[in-house]
Amino acid sequence: MKPICAAAMALSLVAMVPGGIYAQAGSSSQGLGNSTYDTKPRTHGGVNLLLPIEPDPMIQHAKEVYIDNGCAYCHGVDLVVPQGDAVDLRKSKIVALDVDGTLIGQILRGGVSQTARVSPMPAYRDLSNKNIQDLAGWIHYSLQQNRFAELKVAAGGPGDPAEGKTNFDKTCASCHSAASMVDLAKKYPTAELRVRVLKPASLNTVQSFTLAALHDDAKKAAKQAHGKFLENANQTSVNNLMAYFGTLK
Amino acid sequence: LGRTDEDQRAAAQALSKWRMETPLSLYKQIKAEFDAAGITIFAYWTGISTVDKPEEFDYMFEAAKTLGAKGVTGNPGLQSAAQLAGYPEKHGMFYGLHNHDNLSDPDAFSNQESFEKGFALSPSFMAELDMRHFTAANGDCVAFLDKWHHRTACLHVGDRRRDNGHSEPFGRGDTPIIECLRMIKDNKWPIVALLEFEHGTTRSSVDEVQIELDYCKRALA
């Protein structure tokens, strides 16, 4: 009999028989391999909507909830509208203001009537709060990926350091002192600093579920604040911020 | 359904008689069959009631031990569980308390408070946390594991909606499956996860369980 290993949880197919035995066959050491999802993917126009599998299972799950509820057909898996006149979620003020699906959920549950500019959206009244949080989680994550791709390389004219300082004081100073930014500004070349400001490496790891991580409210708040900053950034605001950091060197 | 109290008493007596007359050699044969198939027996599930005799409790643990199981599990209420206190310790095993979603019965295991009453009965009582029912009873599985992971032997992994909601395919309900599996992995807890299939589908049960397994693999990748 194989011992139960503390380091590797056994995922068990269970035989449940009245007055019976819980038995486990094998373990989950193999990868995704020939899973049913791989062989019977959700496809649209010949494209497997599930791929690529996201490194963070929480994000992959959120994507699957988004796809399973049909959002991708109109709004696009990655928020790029594939066809028709659905709302471009990358430009939605509701998405920009939403936190944890509180606003997105209202729209989902109520539906949207047809207008001259956009097609209607049915009401998703049966979504649970968790469904909505998951679904909104994918929208925010995907929006952040779009924004990062758009903003990671500077474009347009040089920024205004005074505007950048104003933005820093308003958006960043509650967590970051100007003094702490001096060190970062000196340490990294401007292009690298820009990437690190938009997507801090320490906040963009696969979510940990150690008890220490689960109770780290400061990191959770930082991740959410940086995500929101990225979602609402544009070339001008980032250029201004970088120009301000340039004066700190 | 349709069974009278008399029917139930008769069934309990028949079960009791069977237990007392069945030699442990039968369990040795069963274990040999499982060994040959490469299947590890984690726990032995038995129904118990307030009318069971003490010698039956010993028999359950002896049978479990013969099967190579780590413990015995079942669906007792608080009263029945109280009768079992002392037996897991005597046999060096755990007893797993399994919950449903019945919040109206003060004797039933359903929410965190009821589990905590059960834990107080014996240090060898462990949770056999049914995530589906716990969620349907508006419990928070993540908070439960946070506090009681050291008293949890295994999870019944499935998905249901809150507020006594219905069962769903994995990932469609309100049960935090990924979160709990990741908690076990990231914290290296010796908690076994058992997949349950109880939602409606037009697919075969083999296909559906494969989908469940794939979902969990992605969670743990």
C-alpha cells in the first residue's frame, strides 16, 4: 500500500458504496496530457478558446467561466470584438470603474437593450455572485494584458514631469514615497522601469494559497491597486509619470 | 421513502447481525483484490446509528484496519458521534465526520459550528468535509480549512450553489474548488481529495469524471 504523502496530495477517483470503501487509484502526477478538455475543446471558428492555458489556475478558471457563459462570442476571449457591434470592453467606463464585479454584475444580471450603436445583451439572471466575480476577474485580467501590451513601450511625445508628479501624489503616494522611487529610478533604465511600474514582477506571480499569503492583505490590496492603475493608464499618463521619475535620478 | 420506522429497525438489526457474523477474513479478501488492482484504500465508510452496539464500533475499526484504511467515516449526527468517542483512539485510527446541508437539524453536521461541536467530542474525530454541501449550507470552505486543516482528513470535492442550491459541473457553482486544492498543495497538508460526481449531465459518468479530474489537474498544475 502506498503511504499518503504529505507533500503531494492524492487526487482520487472515489468508489462510494453504501457501507463501503473510499479507494484511491493513482495520483495526479501527470500533466494535462490527453485530457477531455484537450480532446474536446470549446472551439469557435476552429479556434480552441481555452488555449493557451493560463499559468495561474484561478485566472484559467475565470477565463473558462467567461467562455462557458458565452461572453467570448460577442466580446472576444481577449476583449477584442471578433465581429458585430458588441461593446468593446477595453473602452468601457463600467469596466474601468468596476471592482470585483460589483458594477459588471449589475449589467450582467439586468442585460442591455439594443441601441442604435450596440447590439443587445441578454440578462444573465442565474449567475451567482461567485460566477460574476470570476467572470469580471477575467475581464479585468484581460484588460490589463491588453493595456500592458499597448503601454509597455513608450509612444508619443515626452511626458510632463509636473503632471507626472501630480498623478504620482494622487495615485501612488499612499503606498510609495518619492524617496523609494528615487532608488528605483536610479537602479533601472527608463524602459525597464516603465515595465516594472506597469507590471511589478512581485505582484504578477501565480497566486499563492499558503496561509501566510492568504492573510497578506497588504499584498492583495497592492495587486488590486496596480491592476486598476494599469487598466486606467494611457500613453500620456505613463509618459508623464516616467518623466517625473526621470527627474528623481 | 415509503419505509416505516419498523422497516428501518429491521434493517438496522439485519445489518448488526451481518456485522457480528461476518469474519474479518472477508475484508482480507477484499483488500487483496484492491491490492491486485493497485488501488489504495483510504477509508472505510459505514453507516452508524444510535442503536448500534459497542461491539459493532470495534468491528468497524477492525474491518477498516484489515482493509489497510487510515480511518472510518460515516454520516453520524452529534448524538451518534458521541457514542463513538474513544473508539478511534483505541484502534489508532481517525473517524471522519461527514456533513450534509441540513441546517434545520441541530443534530446534523452541516456548518463550521456543528463540526466544532464534533471535534470537541474526540481528538481523533476529523472532518470529512463535503465541500458541495458545506457551500450549499452557506459555509466558507476556505475559512474552514484555514482554521481546521489539522482536523481535516479529506475533502469530498464537488460543486453546488449557495443557499441550498443545486449541484453543478465543476467550476460552475459556488464551491471554491481551486482555492481549496491549492491550499492543500501550497501548504503541504496531508488531506486527501475525493472526487464526487452528483450533477446532471448527458455525458457518460466516465466522461464526466474525467472532466472533473482534468479540472482539478489544471488547478494543481
